[in-house]
Amino acid sequence: MTYSYKTRAGTFFIKQISHRWHVIYQDDSLGSYHSPQHALDDLVGGHTFSPSNGIDTSSLGIPDELGEWSVQRN
């Protein structure tokens, strides 16, 4: 399963890779988490690894509910 959300800075993904959930932005993993909600909480709070373009993820208005993200079932 993959979650995605489009922002003005581009699309963010929360994707399961090898039993862990990763925040993916511009093909870079911004962190590995035990659950998609934990990944989202850190992304919304600006607590992930910093994207290479330096954007502050907490300023993007990303919703903190996974239900507001698009879902793709793999």
C-alpha cells in the first residue's frame, strides 16, 4: 500500500518497504517508521530528515489524517 499527497512543493509518499514505512519525497527516503501514522506525524511536524531542497515540511499544510491522502493498493 502506498499513500500519496500532492503539495505545492511536490508529491510526498508514505510507502511500505521491507516491513517499514518510509516517507518518500523526490525519490529520497526521509525516514523509516513502524507505522504509516507515525511517518505522517513526523512529516507533518517537520521531524523527518530534511529534503535535499531544504523545504520545511511542516509549512506545507499536509493533512495529519491518512484518510485525506490518496491510497494505492499494490
